[in-house]
Amino acid sequence: MPKGQDATIGLAFGDTSKLRSPVSYRVLIFVNGWNMGQFIAHVGPQRVFPNPRVS
């Protein structure tokens, strides 16, 4: 990312076109010690998580 650009980057899990996954797993997302969310594959529907800009 070029210096001076302000952009949010997203973290995507699995096939983002499907609501649920046939397998069962859970992902906890931490950025710099802060809990940013959790992904539960067989529950859905959120698959893309935005990560905030860190200065």
C-alpha cells in the first residue's frame, strides 16, 4: 500500500458466495490484542471481516 493511502482491508473465509460451509469450525479474529469478530463456518452468514487501519 503506497504511503498516504487510507484503505480498509478485509479478511475473507471460504467461499464468500455461500452462506454456510458443510464443515464445522470456528475462527476467532484478533488484531493487536483486540477481538474483531468470530467466524463460525456451519452457522454463517458473515464471511468477510474488515480490519481497521493501524497507525
